[in-house]
Amino acid sequence: MSARKKMQVPLLDLKAQYAGIREEVRVAIDEVCDAQYFVMGPKVTELEASIAEYSQCSDGIGVSSGTDALLVALMALEVGHGDAVITTPYTFFATGGTISRLGARPLFCDIDRDTYNVSSDAIRTLLENECDTVDGKLVHRPSGAVVKVLMPVHLYGQTADMDALAAIGEEYGLPIVEDAAQSIGSEYADGQRAGSRGTIGCFSFFPSKNLGAFGDGGMCTTNHSELADKLRILRLHGGKPKYYHAVVGGNFRLDALQAAVLSVKLRSLDAWTEGRQSNAAFYDQAFADAGLSERVSTPVTRTGKRHIYNQYVIRVAERDALRTHLGEAGIGTEIYYPVPLHLQQCFADLGYGEGDCPESESAANETVAIPVYPELTRDQQQYVVDTIADFYS
């Protein structure tokens, strides 16, 4: 590395974000403490309405985490033992884990190389080559499982190809659960927002997300009123009225403190997204100006889509050595995700092996996320680019 002055550039700086909203958050927390209403209640109801409107949906159902949003969504669609859910192997573990927890089988389809989102062509190939309709049910021939749901992931802040996925869902009679944990406010090419085109949308408010709580939290969105009612019942142990249980649900309630914090943060979300988009555009140009276009593949945004850049992920050669180099220079990075789900040990019984999802495996070996949070300075960003340029020089 050159004699350039060393800087600290964390992958994410939540302290900088908090500094700008501290007083508003304190007031909101005090209101909850004064009311002593900590689980569900008016703060949760307020957030549900706001997130539903923001995501262009009729209903929002607050839950305890993004993982539980996926879990209760699949429960509402009656996914269980002997069933299968089509999804991507290139995602956070919760996507596949929630399927397995219900006794169902994840069917992994490879991703699009440029966007890292699940490939609609791969899904169609699976359906055409491995599935049959038997007695009105769509059956995965190799496993005998009944295919019940499509579950795409809108990875890194850009939506999957919902036009193609919606067409597949309609053709095969499959509801769609959108894993939008990283993509609140992202938009499809038609301007509709993540979580609004599928049957149920699932969001995470983990602290590192663009809209992050002060702990765990999540939300389901839907435009189907009957499903919304079902989700509300399932999150409260399946009881309606209280203490009367026609179904078995779970404890998926959202805390009022988290809802209060999120309602404050939601007011700044679009400004923060604009900051991330501006930082992404700077990186795109700075890497080109540094002559790194052949060395660094920057994120691809499909025409017309609103990318919110939950992460800014680059594809590079010598990824692990570069990451070490950046760490030594004080720059935070992360690998999302080093082992795709089809190769995870806990899914070995599904029978997948290396080479079954080559694009996912390639992404796992070649990509790294660099800082893109809105409070980054241009000097910090240029330092990141220059440090990467030093490595390849």
C-alpha cells in the first residue's frame, strides 16, 4: 500500500445514523415507557399502517423478526410436511431454514449472474423438467414433495424479476412469498414496491438493515385481507378470541419499543436511501476512473428499478486476499454469503452437490460487500477505491 494516510471506514456506522435522530428516538421511547404498553398496542398498529402504505399494500402485520415473518407467511399458506418451496440458495440462512423448520423441502434454483437474484429461467426449468401435476397437485418428481410456494429473495436491495415470477406463479397456481428482508422501498420496473406484488411480503428490521430497529423486528405485508387476518391470528399462538385456538400459531409479536423506534426512522428512510444511491453512483464512477473496470464488477441495476443498496457488492479476483488488504487498511467488508444454502451441511440430505448451482457458487467465492451507508464521506469512499486500486497495482 502507498504512503496514503490510513482512515477508518467501517462497513456500517449506526452511531452516525443515531446522532441525527437521537432526540426524536428518545421522545418515542419515553412515550412507550410512560404508557407501559410494551408488546403490540398502538405503536405497533401505527407502524403497521405506515409500512403498509410505504410498501403499497393494504395490510401490514408486525412480527418479532424477519425470520418469523417468513415462517408465519409459510404457515399462513399451509406449508408443512411433505411440501416443497422453490427458492434461491444464495441468501441468508433464514430463507431456507424456515422452510425446513416446517418439515418442508427447499428446492434450490440458481441465480442470475448479474443481479444475484433467483433466475426465473432456472425456476421454469425445474418446473418443466422435474415436476408433474398429479390429482391437481404440483409434485416434485424426484422427492415426491408437493410444490406449494415460490419464495424469491430481493437481494442486496434490488427486486427479483417479479414479472416473470408472477407469470410462473399464475401458470402453476403457486402463491409467492417475497423475501424482502433487504429491500424495503425498492421498486420493480413498473413502480410497484417490494412486498406488494407477491401474495405476502416479508421484511426484516434487524439493526443493520436500511430500516433497522434497536433489536429484532419484522413485518408481513399483503393485499389479501383474509390472509392478513390469518397472519394476525398465527402471530398470537393461533388464538382468536384470546385463549381459544382453532389453529396452532406461535409467539411472533412485535415489541412496542421497536415499533416506536422504527416509526421515527421511517421518516428518514427515503433520505437515507438517496444517500446510499448517491454513494453507489460515486463508487461506480470512481472505479471506472481508477481503471478498475476489468478488475472490479460493480452492481448491475436493471432498467427502471429502484435499487436501495442495502449492500454494495463487488465481484473481484483474489477476493479473500483483497479483503485482508482492506481490513489492514481499516476498511470494513463482509462476504454475503460464503457458503450457498445447497452446500450447507444441514441440507446435505437434500442431495445437492458442488456444481448444481454454479452461479451461486461463483458468487460465494468472488463477491465482497464494501461500505455504502449514507453517512460515508467522499474522502472515505475515495480511500476505499484507492486502497482497492493499490491492491491490484
